[in-house]
Amino acid sequence: MPAKAKPAIVFCHGIWADGSCFSKVIPALQADGHEVIAVQYGLDSYEEDLATVKRTLNRVDSPVLLVGHSYGGATITGAGTDERVAGLVYIAAVAPDAGETVQDQLEKYPSDIFSRVEIADGRAWLLPNGTEFFAGDLSEADQKLVWATHYAPVADLFQQQKLTADKVAWRSKPSWYILATQDRTVNPDLQRWVSKRMGATITEVTSSHVPMLSQPAIVIDVIRKAAAALQKG
């Protein structure tokens, strides 16, 4: 029986970031022989971001392993019902169910980060000292780089993610979850709740909100295991 094709890997970033936040994990996965691409959406509206994920799926072969960090968990949840998607990996991510918004989840389990945010020109900007709560286990120089390159979402983005039950991908697709135990952006208790609810295979990592930057080897390992499981399945 011929071996199944290696899944393509499509990354979906969170707020205050873009696809380059996965730069420490992409090369190793490319070296493994995976097609890899990072979605670059605009954080202007949830529906536009979902549409951008779908367009990106058109650029790779299926099956696809969708990987979402933070708010990217909401985009892979909504886009992952696409028949080309075989599995989901969440990294310190939110994961709304039908009728929920990301805002609902964040209010259920508050975090420190929103005391370091400024609303200006209709966008939610991270203040320079906010990197302490976002990426506190990176060096000071790397935190400054994170802030210098951060991209602000439209201010009401987290209130837009009302999905119907048939559009919640983790209900029907195998899921893996990287839980950041020192996260001060997405509360670790929220991460435990959503990962348990989806029945994900959970890997805990002692890191800030950005384990793909601070602990890339662990993130690479989880993605490799997820990809291997999809090939066997």
C-alpha cells in the first residue's frame, strides 16, 4: 500500500504579529519535505482573515495541517472545516465554539496583556512595555524587535467570531495543542479549558505566549508528530 503524502503545513498568525513569527520553525519542516506557507492576513475582519486562509489553501497541495497561534486558533477553527484540511495544531491559542467569540473566552479567563494596549485610529496597539507580557522569555533585544514589527488588529476583531456548529473544525478534525504555562497573554487556564474541550493531544511548555520563538524545538516536535499521525491515519 503506498504511503500517504506528507501533509502541507499552513501557519496562521495571531494579533501583533504576521507570518514571520514562525520563522524559527519553518526551515526545519521544509527540510523534512513538507510544503510550508504562512498566511498573511490583515486583521481587519475575521471573515476577511478566513477568506485569506482559504486562498492560501489554494496555493498548496492537500492534505493540509493547519497551525494557528493565539488568534490564529480562531482562524484555523473557522477555516479548518475545509475538506483539504486533515488536522489542526493550536499554539497558545483561543478556540471558539459555536456562538462564542474570542472576546467571550478572554473575559472568562482574563490576562495581564490588555493593561498594556492602546486603542488608536480604530486599532489595538501593543505598548512598548507590553512585550513583557507577550514575549517575556525572549531577550530584551528580541522583545524590542517583536514590538517594532507588531501589527495592530482592528479594535473589535475579537467580537466578530460567531461560528455555527458546522463551521467549528475541532469538532470533526484531530487536534493537537501546545499549552504555554507561563503565558500572560492567553491565560493558561483558558488554554487548558479549550484544549480539554476539543479533546486535543496536549503538550505543555514552560514559555511565554510565543513558544515558536522561545522554544521552537518543542513546537517543531509537536508539528512533526501531528504530521506523522495524519500520514498513518
